[in-house]
Amino acid sequence: MSFDAIVTRALTDEFNNNYIGARVDKIYQTEKDEIMINMRSKDGSFKVLVSASSNNPRFYVSKISKENPSEAPLFSMILRKNLSGSKLVKVEQFGFDRAAQFVFSGYNEFHEEALYYLVVEIMGKYSNIVLCNENHKVIDAIKRVSTVMSSKREIEPGLIYERPPVFDRVSPISVDEEDLKNMMTNNADLELRDFLMRSFLGLSTEIANKILFDAATDDKNLLKNLDENDANKFISSFIKTFEEVKEKNYSFNIYKLSERKSAYNAISLNQYASLERENFSSISELLDKYYYEKDQKDRITQRSQNMRHTISANLKRAKNKLQKQKEEMLESANREAYKVYADLISSNIHKISKGLKEIKLENFYDNMNEISVPLDQKLSAVQNAQKYYKRYQKMKQREIVLENQIENTEDEINYLELVSDAIDRTDDVKNLDEIYFELIKNNYIKKDKKIKNKPKKIAIHSIDYDDTSKVYYGKNNLQNEYITFKVADKNDVWMHVKGFPGSHVVIKSGGYPSDELLVFAAKIAAKNSKAKDSNKVDVDFTTRKNVKKHPSGKTGLVNYVNFKTITVDL
């Protein structure tokens, strides 16, 4: 867990340096395990987010606005009753652990001055937010813990609050060189990483990795196998790391590990020094950015799962349907044989008696070569001919219907692949909402009652090329259709990657775009398409007047003519 004791220490320092004396204005419970405290000070208003989420427990000053529930949950009402108007006195970390308490000065039910403690425990699935009175009696908790849930540590109204147990672990900032040597001797059979994580309070994986990286040693080494030089490097790295914390030598960075993964801390993580990073002026600013983006990604993942399943199931069904339709079309293509049978039987009725399984006749469609004609024994010659004529006519009509059905099924497959690509490329919950309501509109899914109504405004994405030219592009079918048919003028240049699902791109400039602008816009089209991982991508372009809505009426599907193609390198 990146939110470790060092981050907690940096946060308590930030609150104590900047926000002491601020008063509680409003309190909201924005999630079942999260509260937002609006506070005001002489320097202005600010919001404190406190979360006991199992996946992302945390607290910090936040600038992100969240929707408040229409009906206040019980815990938020208890917080309001006891903390509204109270003043923040201090914020204390519990030793060197992932837990802290906000100390507020307010008034009790007898209008007497009293202290209140809002405790935040950052402990994964056991995280909690607990409100206590000045005698440390629990007033309530966002997660009550009964004897059934834990026989060792209950958290229920009326009980004395007990801090989370530390077991046999010690605070790393209280350890000197001699202490560390003794601990290493007493745990000689442990690997270095296990020694760090088992022996010390509040360490995250990132900090353990930093210590091992700075010591230039293997985390799998046993303590007893370290030579004197390696042992000294390990000790030096450990001591220096926590000297940074004691001296408040903070450095607030988010390190980009991959497209979907990042790491952070309140001190420099030297193991990631070569990676792209973003620096922040405060730990709250860092955490606000990190958890907002993580929350967006998590919500996109959760919200998109059902949509992906729906798209996948409908794509599979449509592709199976298309295969069957094409097989039927092949059968229909053989219908001429039935007409030949019918014509030959009609011309040779006098030769055919009832009860025959087949008869050999001269085929006047094939130079009078002999052909074997199957017969129904129960039918007369005339009836057999009529049967073949009917089959021929039926298959002829079926082919006309199949041509239309195949076109419709192919349109549906193209549309679903467009939606699938849009979901894969989305990086914003609003974009996902637009896709969600598009699928409702097209009867692929039913609206979830918990989901808010359709967004009133369609998002528009654009990039300025220069002072007179702008490139617009869509990230889903609704946006594509809006940009193409609402934003673009008839003489604007319109672009789309050839042969792949992707964004509609529109160039708005003072005149016909330069070659450089065409390449610039074509790269935007390529990067926002299913071909984005290719080295070279073909992009079609034409004027908007040559683009028409597809006859199927599917959102985002178009036909275009009189186009040229440009190839761009990615």
C-alpha cells in the first residue's frame, strides 16, 4: 500500500502547519465508507476527504467536488451533531503507523467546551473512521466492529477506543545504527525484504524497495549471508531513508511505472529515478491527483465490465448469424438446379410414372447431356415439377431477403466493433456515460436505476494547431456523430482511419489545410483508432459534404465518397 506511515507523517505535518484553527462548516458522507468535511479558515475554505475504502483508504485536503447523497446516512448526521462549528486543534499520527487522529475543540450536549477525536485507520479492508469523545469513548464509527467480527478489538458506541495493535514491530524512525545491527543479528535467517516488512511499522513496498535499491543489494539475500560491506550499505541506506523523514526532507512525486500503473511517496523513490514523474507542491495535491485518476480508472473498469460483456455477447451472436446467413446464401445460389429439374420434368411428363426415386433425362440446358433428376416417389410428375418450381421461387425470394439481412448484420458488427473500440480507448467516466446511454438508446442494455440521467452536453475534444486552425475528434460514436454533423461545415476536411474503428476527425481552418496540417490531423485519427499500435496507418480524408449518415441509422456509422488516402507513421 503506497499510503504508508511516511505519507501519514507528511500529512500530519501539512495539517499542523497550515490548517490549525480552521472550523468545521459542513460534513457529507459521499460514499458508504467516505466522508467529506468542508472547513473554513482565515485563509479561505477547503475540503478534507477521509476514506475507509478497502481498496483506497486515505485522507487529505481535496479540491475534487463530489455529489452529495439526497438523504444523509446516520454516521454523517452524528458527525454533524458533534463536530459542526468545532475548531481543529491538531492532527496526531499514532506512533509511526498508518493511523492518525484529528483533534477538534467544540461543545458537548450541555454546551460545555469539549474535545472530539476523529480517528482515521488506514489498514486495507480493516480501515475505519471512528469518532470519540474527550474520554476516548466511541461515539460511532463508519464501520462498527462487533465481537462476532473481532474478539480482540471491538469498535462500538460506548466502548473505550483502542488503537490498532502494532504487534512486535518497531518504529523505524526510533531505530539507530546499533539497534538495527542487533535486530539484524536476531533475525539472521530472514531475507532482507522480509526483515524490513516484518520488523518495522508503517513501511510500504516502495520504501522497502528504495532501501534495498540504495543499498545496491538483492532483496532475497539472507541477513546472515551479508558480508561486512553489504551489511554496512544496508544499514546506511536504512538510516538515511528515515533521516529524510525526521528532517522533513519531503519530495512529492508520482512515478509512471506503466500506462495503467504508478507509484508515489512523500520522499524520493530512487529506484524510479529514470522514469517519468510529476512533482507536486504538497502531499495533499499529490494524493488528490493520484486518487482522482485511480478512482476514474477503477470506475471505468467497473462500469465498463457489463458493457464489454454485452458487446462481446452481441458480437458473437451477430457473427454466428452472419455465418449462417452466408451459408444460406450459398444454398440459394444453387437454386438454378431446381429450375432445371422442374423444366426437364415438365418436358418429359410422359416418361415419368409415379413411384420412381429418380430418372435420367437429356438436359437441353447442357448440350443434351444426360442428368439424373431426383423424384419424390409419392408425387406425380406434375407434382414433382411444381415442387421444384416452388423451391426455386422460394430460394430466389430468400436470396433477396438474405442480401438485406447480411447487410444489416454486417452493419451491426461494424457498429459493435466501433463501440468496443470506444470503450477500450476511453479514459474518462463522462465518455463512458455517453457510450452507456448510446447502448440504452439502441436497446442493447437496460438503464440501471442507480445511474444518473443522460448527460445533457456531449463532450468535444479538440487540439489547436495554430492561431487559425483547430482539429476536432470524437472518443465515442455520439461524439463522432456530433462533430461530423453539428460541428463541421460542409467544406471542412473530414478524416477517418481506413478499415478500422476509430475517431471521426474534423479540421477547421481558414482555408484548405496545408500538407503539414493534414499529417497532424491524420496522426490524431490514427492514435485514436484501433490501428494505434501499427507503425504505419492509412487515413482517408474528404470534405464533410461527401460524408452521409449510414442508412442503418446506427450512431456514428457513415458512408463517404470522393476521398483520398494519406499514410502516416506512428
